[in-house]
Amino acid sequence: MTVAEAAALDWIRRTYVNNPIATLLGADPLACDPVAGRITIAFEAKPEFCNLLGNVQGGMLTAMLDMVMSFSVLCTMGGPGHVVPTIDMNAHFLAPAKPGRIAGEGAVVKKGRNIAFMEGRLRDRDGRLLTTATASGQLMKWPPEGK
């Protein structure tokens, strides 16, 4: 692991401590490549996330994808001071997800001055592809200047 990767993971872990969505989803950043704009995050899908069929509800999977994609961009930006609110997202649910560990992989497809294009995938503990998504997000300074 490079110094940049270790620094990015440390910043992300500290950020997750104060992020209620990361806490709810049991987010645990495992690997990050700030040069390539790639990240791997483990999530814990709780039984409370399930629909009547016993599968993890699609909105919960989408929240995981949103997090893994936005943090693939954030890890390229050198630490705190930015957010990447999602502008749009297109998700494909390929297989039912059961409660338990879910691994998310996010990647930057293209990053411009104001907009980033991202992709994400979720896999179960056996490596089965569950869900994929593409999204775009706005690159913003946070907190806003003058506030």
C-alpha cells in the first residue's frame, strides 16, 4: 500500500465516524487507489434492510452504490474539503441480495472540473454480482466558502 492510499483510507475512515449513512450501512473502506480513482468498501446488510421476500431492498443497495461511487471520486481529491452530490444514477439489480456482508467497488470513469462520471458494483460474500450502477456527481467544495 502506498502512502497516498494509506492517507486516503485514513481520511475516509475518519469521515465515516461522523457519517450517519456510513454507520447505518456498516461501511468499512478496505482499499483505495487515489491515482486511479478506485475504492473497495465492505457493507453490512442488516435483516432490517430486507423487503417481504427476505431480500435487501433496492433502495438500500442503491445507497451503498451511491457511497462507493462518490468516495471513488473523493479519494482522488486529496482529503477533506469536497463533496460529490449525485446528479443522476442508473442502477441494475442483477441478483437478489441477502443480509450479510456486501462488497462494493467504485471507480471514476471521467472527472471534469465540475462533474464526475462514476460506476459501481456490489457483490455478495461468494463474489456473485448483485447490482451495478453508473452515476454522475457534482464536484463541490465543502463547507462552502464564506459559510
